[in-house]
Amino acid sequence: MKIICNRSKLLERINIVLKAVSSKSTMPILSCLILEVNNDIKLITTDMELGIETVVEGEIIEPGRIALDAKFFSEIIRKLPDDVVTIETDYDYNATIYCGKSKFSIVGKAGDDFPSLPNISRNTSITLSQFALKEIIRQTVFSIAYDENNKIMTGELFEVENDVLKAVSLDGHRISIRKIMLNNSYPSIKVIVPGKTLIEVSKILSGNVDKFVNIYFTDKHMLFEFDNTIVTSRLIEGEYFKIAQMLSNDYETKLSVNKQELLSCIERASLLIRESDKNPLIINVNGDNMELKVSSKAGNMNEDVNVVKEGTDLVIGFNPKFLMDALRVIDDEFVDIYLINSKAPCFIKDKDENYIYLVLPVNIIVNN
Amino acid sequence: MKIICNRSKLLERINIVLKAVSSKSTMPILSCLILEVNNDIKLITTDMELGIETVVEGEIIEPGRIALDAKFFSEIIRKLPDDVVTIETDYDYNATIYCGKSKFSIVGKAGDDFPSLPNISRNTSITLSQFALKEIIRQTVFSIAYDENNKIMTGELFEVENDVLKAVSLDGHRISIRKIMLNNSYPSIKVIVPGKTLIEVSKILSGNVDKFVNIYFTDKHMLFEFDNTIVTSRLIEGEYFKIAQMLSNDYETKLSVNKQELLSCIERASLLIRESDKNPLIINVNGDNMELKVSSKAGNMNEDVNVVKEGTDLVIGFNPKFLMDALRVIDDEFVDIYLINSKAPCFIKDKDENYIYLVLPVNIIVNN
């Protein structure tokens, strides 16, 4: 095998496939990338859940295939001068890398034991902008659970209904729902995507509004196709939680607040709370006033937040992390918070329900 | 006690004193800062080796003194809105912090067990720019040893002779020497400054060319005075190594190379060397050619570097880290390297010997 390519472009492509290289696999071959040269120059990696295949621009002198330690190869390419890189392999799977006056020889492998990526039929698909996909992931993926005992919670529901894509994640304390409009109507799709897949795909996506992603679905897999790159992923099997019954449009109190002001105030308040103590953040809505309070071993804090209130007064307690996580991903300047009573879930949502963040309150002892 | 000050200015000052707060001291009081208000508002910290005292601009309503957990206090001030901060304490050492609509109450201590900073007489002193001090530290401190069995190696020699300040550090494999001209002549001074002191002082210094530092010396201590801040430090007792006899102006080979080109080449080569393997970087000077080579279990690399050579050919091996450390702190575009033979130390130095970096070679088996 012999190829010639530009060092920066090669490095950019290596950085993409590195996302599916597992550092702690028991199969040594999974720490390798496959450099496969036929009609094009391809880099391939997989951690058995996630697979990535991307095409490198370059000149093919001789086809071939080699497995190289992915991290080591990436470090070498990173340190090379920004010039033309020639990579040549011999029959013993030694790879020689020439760049400028520098010459590296490293030992590769045949890679016959490298698992092949699933062959996914491209029938059912949707298309959306890289920006939209990156946003919908950012705005929901923070509330997946990392509890491997409940596999379904470690994934996200991706549901397509006509021209709407809905993503849902939940972890037992909160639910995040985000809807976006697609440019076309599609047949119904309902799959559970591993959270890890979404996190890695999101890192690779440029986030460009004018660039598109095709997503293909089968029973057991999905495939993202964009920018000369293919990411395949297993789906999580099973039925997702029925969330419709957890949602409600009733409320007794509606609060409209400046998002950044509320977020900064909760961030300050949470300084007093140690993870182990679990002291709640108390929100006391009284007349036209909204007071946030925390009291812990470390000290206590209270602060008034400007609010436009509709409805009744109440006192309610929260784990401040859950409120902060939701507020951080909302781009609106003002947010509406809907409350029923101190035991019922709180909803942060916009008028059109493009986003809905449900957060369960925590029990507090109210002494007035 | 009651004071009023600007939140940003207070935070800037807290960040300075945090440098002497030890996270792993067995004396709980050392995790505190002292807020001492008399004629001015002072913050004081110490880890018993290093002490920092800095003045905060602000209005004094009532004098007093309190010890507050330094990290916790700094986190609170960091998260406050950028506004006026009022700090008030009561007789039980509770501190209340008001800022905007936010109110924090935290528990402090009397701080009677807080060790007082050494009282250092201000007789012997030198003055230099913050820039010069920061530079001389950066260009030498990397080669102190961290071996507590040889206390003297963990420090740096600071030697003043007439109008020259010389800093020296060494770790058994290399010596770094940097000289700077002072604006005045001073009586001779020779002290060993703890490396940690220099690292922390360097972080606090603004590096401004127009701002000055006064350094005072006594037998056991030194004191840095700048920007309303005082840093005191113990000195290391003992006699520093006699380095004059390790230096030499003889050479058989002189190489002039582009610093960045050489550094990049060594950085690439060192990718092949695992810390545990200790394979050397081999420099082969042959005719007008200088070749760098590495051969290890991971692979091998060779590269030619442009060089202007004077003298004889030779092959010599190095730990590449030591060459990289020295080259990284040299600001010159071209460097001169002086060599005698494959067993003798290598010198990287400028013509006026404002800097001298001695690096010992490693044994190599030359098979030609």
C-alpha cells in the first residue's frame, strides 16, 4: 500500500475516527484503526457499539490494508510538519511515514481480526441539518442515566412523526424533551439511541446550518452519514418509557424569569451544597417576590429574583443541579416555569413546547 | 468588622493569596485565609514555607479580623455578580456577605492559631522588573529536582554579584544558568530559594516590564514586595553545589541550528520513547549533516536537521526531554550547541553566556 495525502486533512480525519477507539477494551485490535485503500482511502474504527468510517482525500499509488495503533499513529501525524505525508507499507505490515525530512517506521498488523462494521440497508431515513442534530443532542443528552442496570435509561428516544423529530431522555428525577421540525414528512420511526453514540456523533458534527446529515434506521442499528463520514451504532432494544402520562398542562403558579439571572443565582446557591449533603434549594414564591434559599452546614444564602408571577404562592425544594442543567441548554432570554404544588413536578417549557424540561421536586420541611 | 469593596478587585486579591493555601496540610487553620482589617484591608495566607499578604482596596466601616475557609470564600466571591460586596462579621465569627440581591452567611473562625508570617528586616535588597524576575524563573526552574532526599536540589541558587543576578538550578542530569543585569550594583548575596516559592511567585507576578519587585534577604528568609503584595519564604539552608568546575569553554564541535526546527524534530522523535524504555535520542553529526534518530520497540524515526557545523564529527545520545526543556525556554531564533565527545556534557549557550544549559549525554552503543 502507498498513499500520499495532506497532513492536516489526514489529521482531521484521524481525529474523527478516534471517537470510536476504546481505551479499555479487552480486544487489542480495537485500539487500532484500519487504513483501507481501494477506490478511496478509508479510516475505520469501532468499539463494537459504535463504528466510524471516514474518507481521506489523497492520492492512491497502491491499494492495501493495515491496522495501526490509533492513538500512536495520531500522535505521530499530529507532530509532523504541515506538509505532504506519504505512507507506505510492506508485506510484514511495517508502515513507513515520510513527511518533509522526517521518516518514521512503525509496526502495524494485518487486522484480520478487526470486526467488520454492520451492513445497514438504507431504506428508512431522515435528513436534517448538522446544526439541528447537534442542538437536539445538546439539549437532551445531559439527562440520560449512566446506570447500566437500566439500559433503556442510558439511551434517548428518537421519535419521528410526520415532519417532527422528538428526542426524549430521562433518569428517574427529570425528563428532557426537545422537538424540531424537519423539512419533509417521514413515516413513523421510534428507536432508542445509546447516549454514548449521540455524545460522540455530536463531537464530530461541525454544527453547520448548511450541511446535512442523513440518518438511516433498521431494527437493530442506525447510521449517520455526513461529510464523507459514516457512523454506525447499535440501537438499544426494548420499549421506551411511556412519558405522555407524566406530562401535564395544569398549573397553579406560572413564573416568568430572566434565564441568566435565575441560573447565576442557583449557581451561587449551589456552592453551599455538598454532593453528599443533598440539602435542597428552596424556592419561596410569595406575592410578587421569588426568593431562593439554601441552608447547609457550610452556611446559608438567600436571594430575591425578579419574577412575573401568575397564580398562587408556594414553597418548593429542588436539587439545584437539575434546574441548572436544564437552564444551561435553553437559549431563550426568558423562561416560563409551571408549578402545581410542592410535591408535583415542575415544568420549564416554551409556549410551543419545542422544549419541555420536567424536574421532580425534593421533600422539604416547611416551617413558617 | 465591616468592609465594602469591589467584587472583581477582591477576587483578584483572593486569587493571589490562594497560592499559599495548602490543600493537604495537617493543620486545618492553614486552609483558611485571614481577613484582617485595621488601617487597611489585608488578606493573609501561609503554608508554613511560603506566606502571602496582600492589600485589598476598599472602604473600612469597622476594623476586625476573621479566618475564612480560603477555597470556599473564593468560590463564593467568584460566583457573585460584579457589584459592590459588603462583608460583615459578628462576635461569633459568622461572616455575612452582601452583593446585589444576594446574601451569604458563612461560619468563620477566630484564627488565633494562624501562624504569623516571619518578620523580615528590610536591609539587604535588590530591585528588578517583574518581567525580568518572571523570565529568570521560567528559564531555570524546570531543572530543579523534586527529590526531597536532596533538599538543596529542590531549590535554586540566587546569586548577586555587583550588578548581575545569576540563577542556577540542577538535578543531577543537567544544569540551567541564567544571568540578568540589574540597574544597580549591590553587595554580594548568595541564597538557595525553594523551587516552589519561585513557581508560586512567578504565577502572581504580572510580568510587566514597567513594574518592579523589591526582594529582601535575611539569613533564613526572603521577601518579595510588589503590587501591594508581600510574599515571604524560608530559604533552604546549606551550601549550593560548586558549579564552576562543571563548566567548560572547550569544544570540538559547534552546531548552529534553528531552535524551532530542532525542537519540533526532537518532539516528534520523542513520541517513540516510552518513559520506562529510556531509549536515547541519537544525534549523528557527519560532514555538513546532522541526523536525529530514535529506535525503540514502537518503531524508529530519523530526520535531518539543517545545521552550520564547526569542528569534528561525532555521534552522541541524549534523553530528549532534557534537550526539549532547555530549547523551550530559549527565546533566540538560532542556538549554538557545543560538544566535546559522546561522553562529555553538551552546552547550549549564547555568546555572552546570559544563558547556559548543560545536558549530560547518555551512553549509547555505536555500531557503524
